Amino acid sequence: MAKILAVDDDLSILEIYKEIFVKAGFEVRTAEDAVAAVTLYQQFQPDLLVLDVDMPAGGGQKVFDRLRNLFQTATPIIFSTGLPESVQHLAKLGNVAVLKKPVNPDVLIAEAKRLLKIA
């Protein structure tokens, strides 16, 4: 079972992510900010991250930078944001997808499976 870490400062969005991914057969953990995300990443070792871009205490971009630089990890990441153009350049890096909020559940699952290479 693939493990997903969803990070967003909006608790209702985290609940939606949890429901969508659990229903699709994934194990899910959630974090509300960049600091908790990095800590939980180390403990949980997720196969995929879903990151909100704009959060207090450093957004998804900060988490992305820390994981890529500090931990040298290529864990696939889905950025979920109201302003996709702000991180669109990261989608070119491979293992990164950018989805516009509100995210369609079918599109979210399809992107997760594509990045995780699950048929």
C-alpha cells in the first residue's frame, strides 16, 4: 500500500484528501505546516507528497527545497494550489505535478498513480 503525506494549512482540505486517498486504497498522514511536514516525512517515509504552496511557516516550496536539498530525496510531489503558475516551473523537474485548487478527486488519484507508477 502506497503511503501519502498531504500538507495543507486548511484542515477541511486535509480531511478531503484523507477521504479521497483512503477510498483509493492509500495510507495517508497529514500535516498542517512546513515544519510538521518535514518531521512527519522523516518518520512516515511517504511514497508521495501532496503540498499546498501557500502556508504559514514556509509553504510547499520550502518543504520541496528542504526535501530535495537536505534529504536528497526524489519523492514524487503534487503541488495543489490556487495559483499553479507560481510553481509551474517545478513541474519540469520530473516527479512533480501541479494541480489547481479545487482539485478534482479523479484527477488527483490519476496524478498520484501516474507519479507512483501504479497501473
